[in-house]
Amino acid sequence: MVQGRVDTSTKKRFIKWFMEHFELQNAQAAWLLSYISSQDRLIRKTHFVDETVSDGITLIISAAGTRTPAFQYSREEHVTTDVRKALYDLYHHPDEPIYLVLHFAGKEASPHYNAVVEGTSALTQSGADGPIQQLAVDLLMEFVEQRSHRQMLLDAIDRSLEAGDRETFLQLSEAFREQEARGWR
């Protein structure tokens, strides 16, 4: 089995770097990555690998401009390309290891990626249809977190309007527009 040799802070920094530098083919997959990163229980069980793995949960997430599937989640015999279904499944199976396969330009030469990638030769399977498993729970949690953050920001905007605080209103409105433009990552 892949050993958890990469510390959680390094994994979190990598996910943040990845999401800041690459647009994903499936924008909802960013929710899932944010959710995984925000949940210590999940990030500890997450392993960045180059190939699909035959046990646990496997997630494949691709950046725009790659010729690979945009998103795929597999666990046991269950395979889906629906990020919400994957998040739901992850939520219900939080103790399983997560194997994350990312496809993006320059991956092999990236020092950021090489700092987190782990070997999987004993666990890989042949072919491109390997399992992608622990994505659903993380996606669900990220989605819930993002909705909560969005609602808190909207509530703060409303309070600034009620108080007649123009400066705070303008600052919060700008923050809201920026988050909307980024897709609430």
C-alpha cells in the first residue's frame, strides 16, 4: 500500500497551488479539491499518484488543455463522472484511502507536483479505466462549505446595507464578485 509519507500541510499547499494555476475541465472538481484540502481526516488519507489504483477511492481530475477525462471517481465497482455523486460517496466513506490522479501541462517537470506524488507500482492496474474512489464525500463537504461561506458573505452585505455602511458594502460586494468570477474556489 502507498505510505502516507507526505505531510498534510504540503498536500494542502499543493492543492492551493494547483487550483490557482490551472483551470479544470470540470469546474465542480475544484469544489471537491477544496473540500479534501479543508478536511484533515480526508487530506491525511489522500495520496497523489500517477496511475489509477485498484483499492480505495480513485479520483481523476484534469486541467483544461489536456486530452484526458475531465473527472472520474471510482470506488469498488462504482464509477461516475458526476462530481456531486462522488462527493456524496466520499461523505459516506471517509475512512478509505483516496488516490488522486491529476492531469495538467508540465506535470512531470513540476517541483510542486514532485513534492507530493507517491509511488503506486504495487497497486496500479493496467488500462485507463482504473477505479477512482474517495471523491464524493470531499466534494459534498466542499460544496456545503462553499454555500455556507457564500451565504455568510451575502448576510454581511445585507447587514452593511442596513447599517448604511457604504465602504463595507463596497468591499464585501467586490469580494463577492471576485469569488463568483473564480467559481467559489
